[in-house]
Amino acid sequence: MEAVRLLQDYPTVEHCLGSAPHFDDAPQWIYNLDNPYLHGVYAPTVHEISREGLTVEGEIPADLEGAYFRNGPNPINQPKNRYHPFDGDGMVHGVYFRDGQAGYRNRWIQTDALTEEQRSGKSISPGVMGPFDYSVSPFGIKDTSNTDLLYYRNELISLWYNAGNPCSLHGQSLDTLGPFDVPGRKHRRMSAHSKVDWNSGEFLFFDYGDEPPYMTYGVADASGKLLHETAVELPGPRLPHDIGFTNNYVILHDLPFFHDMNILRQHHMRVLTFHRDIATRFGLAPRYGNGDVRWFECEPCYILHVSNCWEDGDWVIMDGCRSINPMPDASEDQGELAHMLAYMRLEANNYRWRFNLRTGEVREGDIDDLNTEFNKTNPLFHGIESRYAYHQRIPLLHEGGHTLRFTGLVKYDNATGKRWEWDYGPGVFGSEAVFAPKKGATRDNQEDDGYVITMVTDSRDWSSWCLVFDATDVTQGPIARVRLPQRAPYGFHATWVRGSELFGA
């Protein structure tokens, strides 16, 4: 079966991906597989390179110093079974800014599973879609560490979509340093969206699993010392993806989108169901832990990513993206990939929840109804009141959104609901954008006094670029476009690391 057949079933996808072109810099086995997440903008690369003095259109601001890092799937070996993007070996792309110049580097994350597969010369893991024959996989489903990134104690930390075992990377070379853990914990596992508080330097983490305790959360200080880790009582296994934090609280998620444990135990299959009759619960726990969690019931939904949280008198406010349809209906004509394609279609919008600590009251509602996600804010303002968030515009199914892709940058004023947009252009697909404060900025600066940075790939010529926007006015388009030295495949999450942390004083 030719790999282009599935793409031809979806004309919009075929058009956007360039009719599954052949790349010299991609592994040639991808053309044996009929999976849209291995072709076009999603096609992995085979090269690890380093370049300095990149070509720049426009001008890189002198007060932009640091690096944009983006994680994502980049499989090395042909999958043993059906391919899901969560199975792709993690690869980090870094764009470094200093003295008005830019450099680039990309490296695979050398996880334990990748090392084992490289030793054997083939894929061993059954993958997240199975079938699940663990007798031939020493590590079960492969933890690819391909989802998110954070910077803590002078190391870049990579994390996985499911609660996995993080890896430490060198921020400048991107070499894998080894496993990351917090001494004093019973295990290394933690969720993809653990957090670092830029203002205290503290590391706030959580994990979840199929056996009690179904969730824990904890805090380590800026030196790496574990301050506490607390078990969270839940009705059963859950799949929380993110947390929020304020100066005094951590906001935990108990969401009615989870798998059936009986099916998992009997058939080794995770069958996800959105339980529309079960309330979504958000738990406010003291940041420094005493085991107490106060739960607030909200309308049933799923939430992938939090923008920011803060306290306002008796209220705690949480902004994020809310989905009331986390598992869209699968189309029968999509074959064995139907459920994966449906799950990867993301339907969500900008939303606000408010919890009253004195009365227990909940207030919630839309900030906007546009389909957006992968939302980021100025990290200097995390935990305190903020207004601005930077989202990715995601086409819905009827708009040609058969696969997950980002077609534009959206800046929100969450206090008013006003939005400003920049369309990447026909056939151009973006990455999660980060906010980069100006060199030396503090909370005394205006909240949007800085830059928004993303990475795009243009399917018309398969060039990749790093775009720099003035955060105060994204509608004018990028003030600098950095030409990357190779095609950068689609990815998941990104982070910004300040030059003072990365390069020293």
C-alpha cells in the first residue's frame, strides 16, 4: 500500500502536507507506512546539526538573549506496530539568541528505551496503540520524553505525555546527561507539565498512575532539596495533564476523561471515555503541603494546559483552555488509525475558572470561543495576576483540521476577551510560542514588554524559520525571521531559557 493513499482520502491534508513529498533528510522507511503523522510537516529528520551565524531577515533585538527550545517526536526506527506521535523518539531543537545573532542545534534525547532500540537496531516497543506484547519489550511502552521541557538547576529537563521518567540535557550542547530525579522521592516518574517558578526557583511536580496513590504532588527548592511530596486521594486512576500554582496554592485536576481499569487489566488496552455525567474537580492544596486538598466541582470538561493562576482576596482564578469534547467521534473510513486521528484533533477554547475559598462558590465561563490551545504566558508573572496569553490557532475538522497543526498566533487579553491574530500563511505551520522577557526584565516591567517566539515550517518549499514577534503588537508580524539550517518537523511543547541562566552573567 502506498503511503500517500491515506493522505489522498483527505484532500485538505494532502494539500497542506504537500502530497507526501519525499525528503532526502527523512528516514526512507516512512514511505512504507500509511500514516499522516509520518509525512509532510510531520516527517522526522535524520540529522543532528549545529550552526552559528544564521541568516536573519529583519533584526534580532539587542535585548533578546536566551534560547527557544522545542521538543517533539522524531522516530528513528520503523515502528513495530501502528505509529502514534507519542511514540516518536524525543528530539529537541534549540535556537540561541545573543548579541543580535542566532544559532541552532538539535539532538535526540537519549532515553533508556532509545538506547536499547539503537543497540538492537530496530523498534521494540509495542507503542501506545498496541497490540501490547510486553514479552518482547523490556521497557513496555516506550517513554520517549518527547513532550515538554523546563529548565531547572542549570539543566534542561525533558518530559513525556504520560507520566514518565524525565531526562536531563545540557542547555548549550543539548547532550543527554542522564536520568533526572529529585533526591528523596520514591520514584522518578512525573507528569509532562511539572513547573518551575521563575521567581522562587522552586520546582513543582506531580505524577499519576494506575495504582494507589493515583496522584502525588510535591515541591523541591531552588537547590534541589525535596520540601515535601504528598499523596492525593482520588476515586480511581485519572489522566491529569497539567497543574497550576499561585503564591500559596497548587491547583490539581481530577478530570472525567479516563480509561477503564478492568479492560486495562484483562486486555492490556487503555480505552478512554469522557464521562459527561461526572463533574470536573479542581483541588486547591497548600503549596508547601499538609495533605489537605479542597475540591471544587465544575462543569464536565477536560483541560490540557493552564495559562496562569493567582489569588484575589477570597478567590483563586485559573485561566486555561477547556475542552468539552476531548475524544471527537472517529470516522469509520479512517481505518485502524481512526481513534488516534480523532484523539489528536484538539477542540478547546480560552476559559476562566474562579474558586471562592471562603464560600466554596465556583464561577466559570468562556473568555473566547475560538479554537485555540498550546497557551503560554509571561513566566515572570506566573502565580500572580496577569492579563495576556499567547495561543495557537487550530483548525477544526470542518476547516480541514484532520490532523493537529497550528495555523496562526493569537494574543489574548484575558481581562477583556480581546484578541489579536497573526496568520502564518497558506501551507505554513507553527509551533508552540513562548514569551521571552527582555534581558534583565522583572515583574516591574509591563507584562507584555518582551517578545513572542515560535518556529514554523513552510510546506511550499519545506524551509523552517524561527519567528520573533514584538509581544505588544503581534499583528505587525515578526520583527525578525531566522532561517533554520534544516527542516524542523512538527513538535509539541516549547520553553524559553534566559541568557543569564544559560550563558551566565
